[in-house]
Amino acid sequence: MSKRDYYEVLGVSKGASEAEIKKAFKKKVMEYHPDRNPDNPEAEAKFKEANEAHDVLKDAEKRAAYDRFGHAAFEGGMGGGGGARYRQQGGGDFQSAFSDVFDDLFGDFMGGARGGRGRQRATRGSDLRYNMRITLEEAFNGKQAQITVPGSATCEVCDGTGAEGGAEPVTCPTCSGMGKVRAQQGFFTIERTCPTCDGRGQIIKNPCSNCGGAGRVEKERTLNVTIPAGVETGTRIRLAGEGEAGVQGGPSGDLYIFIDVAAHPIFEREGVNLFCRIPVPMATAALGGEIEAPNLDGGRSRVKVPSGVQSGKQLRLRGKGMPQLRGQGTGDLYIELAVETPVNLTARQKELLKEFEAESKENHPESEDFFTKVKGFWDGMRGTG
């Protein structure tokens, strides 16, 4: 049985580009691979046929010979034996075929494409996180803080290179500087990080005695940090280059300070606004008057209480809230009034309150409105029943 035309096997035209041939081959492999077609001799034969066609057409020299002489270029039938140099050894090879496809499809997931793009040398240090708890007053005013950060720092003996005396690293003999090694497992070519150089592509023959070749040493550092006014819980402050030192001269990571503002016994915060609940004597609430409201900056404000005020009434003090973080303007302070009922009354106080109650039956509009609604509700329930 004569062989089919290689272009026909892959389903491409004779003028197809290298990329088109590669794409068509991957499609055939995924369609006819034996793992996808168990116990199907026809699929296995087509897989071998596609592999054979691709092996010729992907190579510019072989393709030129095939375009000129056809299959005879690889069968020694060109008359002077000139085609023997292109002779194939045993048709399609599952391992070599699927190795190429595996690299193309999964190379990015296995550490990068061939050619050394996955190689690593100097490695950036890790980022660090520091949790800082501050008071609401410190969030209001801002703060200069000093923190101690455990971690690693660049080795001063080798200046971060990891080599004794500043010697240059040499190419790893195991992976030839690629940082990756390959192993054949059945149909698959598995790519792993080189165990000798740990993926860096280089090794140090004479490691630094101070850091053992890592280029960094464990060391606590003390840093001065500026906490700006207006920060709130969840605010993140980034200190570039203050994280873990890099490996073998790589750049340092960053330090991130996460702010947690502690609860305050008097004020509650919502964004840039503050809230404060202040009790008001019953007489002051009825007659009106003045109260003093505390401010977070340590000052105080005189607040007028209107006569007949009810619990829950809010009064706003403009500009007495929190400052905007890295911006202009300030929030407001909201005073919530809580009318306080007197306790531990004397006999005289009870007598006066009873007289007051007798004289003030029409002075409770909110109560009257509520019980009018309740009466209507009960009447409706009786009518329904």
C-alpha cells in the first residue's frame, strides 16, 4: 500500500507555514493518541502516520527534499543514493512525537518553555507582614513608631553573592544552566526543577562561610515607621525593599504594615465620622439647656439641647471627626442624646413627679400617637376574628 501524501495526512496545503503544520499535527495527536483510543489499531496507525509526516515537514531540509522528490527522498530511490541522508528510522515514534506536543501544551505549567526561559538565578526575597495595633487617638493624630522586624538581611561578607571572596557562580553541570531537568516517563517528558542548583542554573563552588552560600543571614532589624493621620483598621502601609533579603544578590521583598485600630471607650468610628452617645438628664431634655461634648483631640464643645428632645436625637458638630487619610478635610462628630430616667428617688421627688404627671397628660404626643395606632390594631384584630 502506497503512503499518503504528508500534507494530506496533516490536512494542510503544500504552502502551509511552520505554525500551521505544528497546529495541525497537535490536533491529529490529540485525536488519535493511543491513550484516547485504547484497543483501536486504526487510531494507532493514524497516530504513527501523522508523526511521520510531521517529522519530515517540520524540518526545512527534509521538507525541501520531500517537495522535490516525494517519498522517494527517504527511501534511497533518488538515483545516486542522495536521499539516504533523510532516511527515517522505523516510522513514527510515540515518545518523540508526544514529547514535542507535551512541551507545547504544558510547558508553561511545568516551569516555562524550552531554551532556558525557566532558569532562575538571583531570586527576589519574600514580602513580610507586620500587624500594628494603635489607639484611636494615634489614628487621629498620626504616629512615629519604631518596630523590630525579624527576618533576613543581605550578607555583608559576600555582598549577597553567596560566594567566598566575591567569586562568580559557575554553570550548573547537571542542567547545563537551564535550571530544569527532563525525565522520560512513557509517552511523557516530565520537566522538573534541577535538584543540584535548585532551579537557579548556577552553583557556587566555594560558598561564603558567613551565609553558607545563601547570600543572606538571619537578622533582626529596627525600623522607624510614620503612621499618617486618618488611618483605619485594614489600612496597609508598604515599605519597599524592607522585606526578606533576596537570594544570591536578588532584590529584597517589601514589608507591609497592616493597621488595626483598637476600640475606644467613648467614641465609635465610621469612616471619617465619629459618634458619641451622651446621657441627658430628664429635666434638661424637657426644659432644654446645654451639655459638654468631648472631642477626640482632647478639647470639648458646648452643645445646646432643644427642649422636649427625645432619646436617639443626633446633633452634628462639623469638622470634629477624623482627618481624611492623605487628603484634605475632616469628618464630623455626631452626638446621640440619651434621655436618662432618674433613680433612687426621695419621697419629695416622687411627690413632685406625681404632681407633674397629673398636670402633663397632654404633653406626650409620641405616646398618644403610638397608643392610637395600637387601639386601631386591636380593633382590626377583633373585626377580623
